[in-house]
Amino acid sequence: MRQDIYALLRDRIIHLAFKPGDPLNENKLAEEFQVSRTPVREALHRLSSEGLINIIPNLGARVSEINLRDLRELIEYRIILERGCARLVARNATDSDIHALQRLNAKVQSEKTEDLDRLTDLDYEFHLLTRRASHNTLLVKQMEVVQIKFTWVMRSINYRPDLFMVRIPDVIEAMKQRDADRLEHILIEHVDYFVDKMRRETMENI
């Protein structure tokens, strides 16, 4: 139940059912989920540790605001993780990992969707499958937290993550060839693409 409450609240934040700055009332959430305040409080503290909400003593919890400094640090951290992930994926990826990406590529090609929410979900799945191919549990967990925050930011600014659609075959080939340099280039390219679009659309020096 605790995990379910955390996942439900996280998904509501990511999908902007709870918007940045919105208050999260423990009592109301406990009543909605028909549980005591304890599992709700635990879920809120976990979301706080991931940076998705702020808990202010005597004032309660609010969905975090997106600020430029935090975004810069998030981008820097993701670049570090992606570089390490690329090296491990090149070394550890299995045939099963490659087949999973091939299935995703077939799904992307068959859907040909232009829906922003669906594109964001597919982009999330692409990165999920890629980091799992590292077969490093600690790295996967850390990258999951970072990816959740990136997905939240992307939805908040209506960012269109279309690069992954044309890059899946390249990732598959690099995995087959155990080419760590090529994998690193592709994964970092995604971050650079995001930063470049943010700069052009917001005129901020991210």
C-alpha cells in the first residue's frame, strides 16, 4: 500500500494533476486512499527526497517549483550518470535487452504518434530499457529518480522528446557492437538536445 500511494502521488505530479506549488494535504490524501496518515506521510517524505515536493515545517507539503539552478544541477548529474551507464550497457547488455529495444522500436514505428503525452511515455520507456541494460541495480535506481524529474520538467514545459524515435536503431546497433563511445555519444546527445531546445525556447542560459 505504501508503494502504491507513493507511485500514485508521483504519477499525479509527473502528469501535472498536481501542479508546481500545489499543496498536498495529508488528511485529505489519507481519507482519499482510506489509510492512516502514516503511509501518506512516508510517501510524501520519499517524494521530498526525490525533489518532487517540499515539506515545510508547520506549513505542510507542496509540489516543488521548477527553478533554473536545480535544473542545471539535474542536467549535470544526468550527464555523469549517462556516461557511466553507456559504459556498463556496452559491457553488460544481453540479447534480451536488445530484443526489448527492438520491440520498443517496432511499437514506435507502428504507432507514429504525434501525441505529446504518448511521446513522453515512450521516451521514458526508451530510457528505462537502456538503463536496465547496464545491469547495475544502484545505477538503475539513481537514474530512475533523475528520469522521473526530467519527465516532470518535460511535461511542465510541453517539451517534445522526439529525438529518441530516430535513435533507437543506433542504440541497438551500438549495443550489438559493444561500442561504448557510440552509446555514450547517443545518450549524451539526448541531454544536449533537451538543453538546446530549452535555451532556444526560454532564452535562459542553462
